[in-house]
Amino acid sequence: MDLAAPIEEVKGIGPKTADILNKAGIFMLRDLVYHLPRDYENFQQAQNIAELKPGKVTVKARVEEISTRRIRRITLTEATLRDKSGAIKAIWFNQPYRSKQFDENKEYYFTGTMELKYGHYQIQGPSAVQADEYDAPTADKIQPIYPARGSIKSPDFKKFMHALENQIALIPDMIPTYPGRADALLNVHFPETIAEAKSGREYLAVEELFSLLLAAKLNREENQKLKTSPIKTDMAKFKQFVEKLPFKLTNAQRLATWEIIQDMDSETPMNRLLQGDVGSGKTMVAALSAFAAKNAGFQTALMAPTEVLATQHAESLGKLFEGKLNVALLTGSTKHKAELKKHIKNGEVDLVIGTHALITDDTEFKNLGLAIIDEQHRFGVAQRQKLLAKARTMPHLLSMTATPIPRSLQLTIFGDLAVSVLDELPAGRQPITTKIVAPVSIANMWGKVEEELAKKHQVYYICKKIDDKGTSELKSVKAEVEKIARRFKNYNVAYLHGKMKPAEKDEIMTLFAKGEIDILVSTTVVEVGVNVPNATVMVIADADQYGLSQLHQLRGRVGRGDAASYCYLINSNDEAPTRRLREIERSTDGFYLAEVDLKLRGPGEIYGSLQHGALDLRIASITDTKLVHKADQLVKEWLKQKRDVLEYKELAAAVKKYQRLTTLN
């Protein structure tokens, strides 16, 4: 089977269908056979309705009653399913065709999620298969369910796979040292048991992880071949500066700084990731690194994602280094840019802090030795490489992130990086009291907000949406800002969201940082932002709609001063809080919460746009340490045999997808 052949070669795929699949990223036969089922239905395990328990269920029943009605902008279809043991309601949203789908004289297999809603059990959005079709002797016993792509639904993909079954059996292994790919694909698409499907998927997951891990290890080998100018730290000056700091470094800061200093004292360019929880002091570690570079005769560039954040860094580090380093701010709105760039080019500026203005063609450095990227996941690979290209030789690179990355991810996505972790908070930080708030008890929360405002403190109020367009009933910035302004008439209320112009956003954040705005109603654009020590309250509406890591990042906007701070998580309904909300209410440990979030949601949604670009793992889960270990062992064996990946065309392409995103050069 030629996996590179176009999908039009498959029976049943004409130009119109091919166009729909192409738009979904399915062009070749490889894309099609790796479009795996998202789940399976095993109708042999159907239960009587009277025996059902909450969770995924399958019943064999007739449709007794069915009706469709409109509720606001949603179409709701309700049916009563009945078997010999009893009846239960089934509900579909925006699927009005269901009302005409069923013959009351025939039985169907329904598979969906059984939940308790409004005091009654019901099956949410079940799939439906006519029972006599399944019960026929020629029918497959395990039914794969494929993710739909446009108007191409699961039954269509089943037909395509059946047309390809004989060819799939002939697919060669992608990894010569790991046989069994054809059998794995057959087991996934045509399983006779659920265990068989699981086994096939595990094989394909290891195959995918192999590509990622091999790319990371090859990158490390390539990066170690690069040469740069060592930055040798003047330890006498360095220790003297640290001893005179107005605060004491945490042990984690000391260790991270020492690791960076040692990395820079090498002809191999440093490629280190500094990760620390919100408020852990990453900027101070970066500042000490810049101090070491200056005393060795090198310039440092620190690139931040927003002008407000860059300005704050420049102000705080300018005071810290007064008389010791020349610090300059370079952003799009910097006045006299041409003159400043001349000073940078002449080497008169030791530390340049800026935004994308640092990577414009006319920004030149005399002797750039250290590049620091703050909130590195906000920058693309091309932007990072433009900054590195500003040096005469490859500079040392320090990337920083406030998103705690679990150890399991460090071994894979960041396998080519050295990692330093700041897992302590500086002395004097006040703990943040976190509480879940049900809509019925929101009045008590507003009372606490009023108390904090009376103390001249400031408040964040976070909404999921910008306005009330669409069918969602979630709170929106534009609606809530009006309500809050009416409630708190004596206070200055403003709003912020991602569709505002950059200059408008910067102006609002600057005013909030100065204390001229009391309550800021915003979307999650404040998730990573400036330091506002006077902000003591974070209110998150519809908090159950967010992931743990994002909730933790938002909470980290408060608790930055010496006053007690509060985070209120408003549930979108009066039902029991989700596990995410319960976990964040009881823990302020970002690394623990990141591990929990990884298990609950998987890495793609959380870490999909970190420094390495889209992770795009379609099969594997990085939380499965058993499979990660197996893939890692296969990679070690591969490297031991000194095989050339370029000799294996398909594998080389898979490895390159990850490798090009992680290499320094």
C-alpha cells in the first residue's frame, strides 16, 4: 500500500468528498488510515434499562415517544426509550432529524452517557443503530465510532476502511526495530474485542512517541555541536551584588542561577528553560544572568510578549541595576527609537528589554551574548530564531514560562532542553484563599469584594465570553461590566478583552497597574500580565468551564503584595463542583495542579502551543508513563545501533515535524 497515494484512490471518495476531507487535513491514504476511532460500541454488552448506572451505557430499546422543540437558539429533541424492564428519557441537542429517524416497531441500540439532570436520569446524545442490522450474522461485533469531519460521518469512515482492509494488511513497519504496524492498524479499525483495539492503539501510540523522543534526542546532539562564546562570571562581583540585594533569594532561585551560570561558561550555547509558578521570582533569576553577562562584556536582550510587561520589567530592573547596568526599553511606542538603536549597536546598552521591536531588521547589537524570552509560549519559533540571529555567534538562550510543566512532559516535549524549576515562593507572599461559589450564594462573595474595595484594593472579574452573541449562557464581559458598574457606583469599573486594539489593551492595563481602575472586567487576556500588588480579589465567572492550569494562572494575578488575597470560583450552576474546582480550592501548588490537569485533559489542550509549536500528538498520551518508557527504550536501542533516520523516508518525515520546531539553529 502506497501511504502517500491520494485519498481519491479509495472506493467511495469522489472529488466532492475528497474536498471535504482535504479541508480537514486528510489528503493521503496515510492520513485516512491514521484517522482512528474515538471510541467503540459493543452492543453485546447492552443492559436492561432498570440495571443502568450513571456513565457510558448501551441499551436495546424501542422509541415510544419523541418530540422536538426550540429553546432560545437550541433545538431540543426528547425521546422515551423503553424495553421490557422500564423506560428512560434520551435527549439530543441540535439534531432535529432524530425525530423522524426511528420506527416505533423496531428496536435500536442506543449508546450514550447517562446523567442525573433536574432530578431525572437521562441519556445524553446517544448514537443509534438499528438492532437487526447489528444482529445480522455478517455484522461486525465491535462498532468503531470515528470523529466526523464536516459532513463526513462515522458510517462513511467505516465504509472507507472496509474498502482499504486488504491494503492495510500490507502496510510496512515505519520503525524497522518495532514490527507489527499492519496488525495494529487492523486491530484498531476492525477489532473483534475491545482488548484487541486497545492493543493496536498502544502500538500506534508508541510509534508516535518514538518520533517525538527521537527528535528531542537528535536535537540535543545537534545543539551540542554548535559553538558560541563562553560567558565567564566574575564570581567576586556577582556575590557582592547578590549580598546587597534588598531581599534574600530563595534556595530554588540560587540553584537555578548557578545552573545558568555554569551553562553560560561553555562553548556550547545554553538552551535552558526556567519554569516557575506564578510569583516565584523568574525575573530576578533572569536579571542575575544578565548581570553576569554584562560583567563578562556581553549584552543581553529580554523579549516580553506585551508592551506593558516589557515596560514593567524595564522599570523594576532599571531600579535594581541603577549605576551597574545600562538598561533600555525598546517597544513599538518607544520615542527616539533611531537614537536608542544606535546606542544598542555601539554596545552602550547592557540590557535591552522589549517586545517584537527587538527583532526588527534595523535592531543591531554589538555583542549579544544572552537572549532571554519571557512567557516563551507566546512567541513562535520564527520569532525566537530572529532574536538569536541578532548575535554574531549563537547566543546563550534562556526561555521562561509561568506554566508549570509536569515531569512527564519535561522528558518528552522538552527532552532537548535543560530545565530549571522554581518551586518556592519568595518570603512575604501572602497565601490566596480560594473558595467555590454557587450562584445561589453569590451575595456573600459581593460583600467580601465590597470590603476589599473599601480598603482601596483592586478586583479582577473574569468572563469566558466577550458579548452575549451565540447560544451559550456563560457570562460575558460586555454584559457583566454594566451590572458591576451599577452595583459599585462609587468605583471605577473598566473592561478588557482580546479583540480590543493592542494600544487600548495596554492603556487599560497601565491604568489598572497605576490603581486608577478599581474593578477590571476581563476575558483571560490578563492570565499572563503585569504585576499589580494592590489587586487582592480574583473573581472567575463560570469557573467550571476552565482547565486547572488556566484557573491557577488567573489566580496568580492576585496575592502579589503584602495583603491577604482571595479567589472566588463561581460555578455556572448549582450542581456539585467539578473535580477541577475542588482541586484548585484545596491546593495552591502549581506543579501538583499541572499534573492533575494533565491527567484530566491531556497535553494537547494545555501545552499544545508551547515553545515547540503544536504538539499534535493524535494517538499517544504523555501521561501514560509505561508507553513513554517503552518508546524511550526503543529510541535508545536505535541510537545505539547508529542507524541513519534519513534512510527511512516516512520515519524521517515524522521526526522532522518535531525536530524542526525544537532545534536551536
